[in-house]
Amino acid sequence: MSRFFFNDRKQLVNDAIEGILISAPHGNLVKLDIDPAIRVVARGDWDKSRVAVISGGGSGHEPAHAGFVGKGMLTAAVCGDLFASPSVDAVLNAIVAVTGDRGCLLIVKNYTGDRLNFGLAAEKAKRYGLKVEMVIVADDIALPDNKQPRGIAGTALVHKIAGDAAERGKSLNEVRDIARQACDNLWSLGVAMQTCNLPGSDDEEGRIKKGHVELGLGIHGEPGASVVDTQNSRRIIETLVKPLMEQAGEGRFAVLINNLGGVSALEMALLTKELAHSALKEQIAYLIGPAPLVSSLDMKGFSLSLLKLNDTFEKALTESVETLGWQKPVAFSPVKTLAHTAIHDSVEFTPSENAQVAAGVRAVTQTLLDLENRLNALDAKVGDGDTGSTFAHGARDIAQRLEKKQLPLNDLPKLLLLVGERLATVMGGSSGVLMSIFFTAAGQKLQDGKPLADALLGGLAQMKHYGGADLGDRTLIDALQPALEALQKGDLKAAAKAAQAGADATAKMEKAGAGRSSYVNKENLDGVTDPGAVAVAEVFKAMLDAKR
């Protein structure tokens, strides 16, 4: 099956153009109402008082070309079918619709279909008495010996420079000459690890092997010039930068980082970082992107375009526009940092002895270690089967510190804070964080002078606040809250009894409101006690036995 969202393949491009018009942020785009097969997007605020700048080509390269229509860039874009040049009639109608006495410049990517259709339309337009010039963009350096280099992502830079010249009121010949000068100072090279998926085509294994990339892939999915056996971001940037620098020579450059459509924003940011540390870094004046400007549907690849700057180009690129797709250039500079003294969030304590507290800690940790297999078995029925191991990790760490006399046993607030710190480190997952919140918050409240039971209830409140669970949600809270409320009244025996009752009640709860069990159907929960609640009940029982 095709990996492509669409309703009617025949209407795909028309439907997409409607979406582009609807979402245009400046509300300044219109579609010529001529014929469904003629797809021309134009400026709605155009008055023919300046040179018109028209471009276009096959669809599938969005935001090119309709996304560059607007004040300061294109006057109109002629959209063909997917990867297919628009017809002569479509181009001719666009020229006639937007061209006044000042004339019209056509900007065409160097593909045979585009050159022929735009060229013939230009000749026909001249018969209507219109002045028309055409500039062909051929910025791809993938095949150095090719007499007809392809026009790829650098075309967007020519749109911007020519559009700015037209907006400033320059003559047709001046706009043409500036556009040609831009083409003469423009070089692009792309790479991809996967070609694009076409709508309606079967999902087949791509020709590019895993772990490899194709250098110089065409924007219609044409095979590249060579295959590189790496997907390492730094090596790939070096592979692109070296031939680009050889072609471009010395100078200040605007560099367009173009997403061919299927690369994640995270990867594009990473590639930008690699570019910023590449051999080109001293010559970069502006970055444009990373962003899709001339894409190839969902191709998993990107390209770099270098434009050698002069004062005219620099002013043109940085002038504001009213378009959907253009990306404002960013002046290139080193990463900015803010000096800050690191905070080491660790509990400072002095180990101390307290036989009664030591007995309680030993009883609790040994209980949790002994429960590991039982809790895992319970969790396997209602969760992911690791509750016992998770609690055992925390218990083992505290037990080891107890044996090595590395606990502040005679300083209960510090003991709770330390336990909270260690559980966050060694338990892992949400359980470790939740128990860390519980002990950390309780330790802080104990340090503030709260009684132990009140402090523990305060820790529970914070656990509920951040974790989102409450009584009745089939978690350890169903055992812990009633136990702590009983403990607040000074009765450990009642607390142990309440914890057991709370744990037992979870076996009858048909739905879990939080935690892993919330993803399990009620049939699997029926009669199974929540493992966290069992752990709490057994801990209170162990503390009661230790006190005796």
C-alpha cells in the first residue's frame, strides 16, 4: 500500500493548492479561475506596476513554488502534476494574467520539460506584445561533467533575489541580469538515505541499502552520482562541503540547508551543527533554514546550497517578504553561552548510629528484597513484570549503605532525604521518581519541624500531585494513605492493618486509574492484588515486627 495521504489521486494537486491558499498567513494568494487543469497561484495584491516574476514546475516540491508567491518574491507560480512540468497553456495563462508593460521574468529549473514548456509559453506571450525573459537555474554540482546541471534547491535563492529586484522597481533587463548573476554564483549538492514515496505506488524496498546514502540524488528521485557507505552526520557534511568549496572558492556565503521532506527536525538541527563546525564555517555569513524549501515529497535527505554574496544579494536576501514558505536568513555566529555555576543536588550528611532506626531500615530493605519474585509475578499479570526488581534495586542500595555504616541513622530528616536521593538514582522508571518524591518531600517537612507521620503524609501529597494517582486508582496509594492516616494517630499496629486492608481491596478494583495497570482490561485485573500496594502492606508489617 502507498505511504501517502490522499483522497482522489486525480485531484491531489488541486486539493493541496486549496490547502495552501487557505493557510497562507498573509491572506494574499489567489488561484486563477480558468480550468481545473491550469493551476496558477498568484498574488492577490498585484497591480502590474512592476516586473512580474513567475516560476513553477512539477508539484511535490512544496513549499516551492506556490509557497514563494507574495510581496518580495514571486508574482505567480505555475503548478504541474507531481514531478511533471506544467503545460504550455498553463504557463502562458500565468504570464498573460500578471504581466503588464514592465514585462515578466520566468525562473526555470534546468529540466527539459520545464525549459521547453516555459520557453514555448514565453515565445507565445511575445506574440501578445508582452516582454518576457527567462533565466534557467542549474545549481546542482553532483555531476561536474554534465553540460546541463539540474536546477534544485538553490532556485529558491534566485526567486528571492529576483523578486526583491522587481519589488524595488528595477527594469526587466535589470531583474534578469541580477537573477543570472545569482545563478552564476550558486552551487548545490544533496544526499539522501531513502528516496521518496509516490502516491498510489506500492511500498517497495528502496534501492539505497541500509547504512548507505546516495550523493547527488535528483529532486524527482533520480539516482545519485555515487553511493557513500555511511550515515554518519559529520562525514556526510564533510562529503558535501568539500566539492561545494572547490566549486565556489573563497568568499562570504549564504548557506541554504534544505530538508528534502523526510528528515526530522532533530536531525536537521544536528546537521546544522555539523555544518557550523565544518571546513566552511569561516566563510558562512548567513544560514537559511534548516527547513524544507525545495522538497521531494518525503525523501529522507537534505541538500546544501551556497550563494556567494555581494552587497546586492545580501540586501535582497535579508529583505522581508510576505510568503508562506520563505525562511528568514540568520546571521551566522558562534553558539552563545551563559555562565552558570553548577548546582550539585546531593544530600550532605554525617553517618551516625541509632540501633532502633537501623533495625527498622534492615527490616524494610530485607522485606523488599525477599518480595522481589512475588511482586514481579503479580506485576506480570497487571503490568510489565518488574515491580519487584525495581523495589529490590532501591532496597539493595540502602541495605548496602546500612551495612557499611554510611547512613545518618540518628538524623531522620537527613536519612529520608538521602533515601529519596538514592531511590531516584538506582530504582529507575516512574516508581523510582515517585518514591524519591515521597521521601524527599517527607524529609524536607521533617526538617521543617513536622511530626514524622505528618511529614510522611506531606510526602504522599506531593507524590499524588506529581504522579496523578489517588485513592481508588489501584496503586500503592490505596495501601499507603490509610496506613499513614492511622500512623498519624500514633498506632503502628493500626497502620499495618490499614495497609493490608487497602492492598486487599485493590484485588476487587475493576479498573486502574493510573500506572501500568491502567492499560490492562478488567478481566486481567480481576482478583489480582496491586504489587505496589502489597509492597507497602508488607513493609508496614515488617516495621511492626521489628518494633516488637
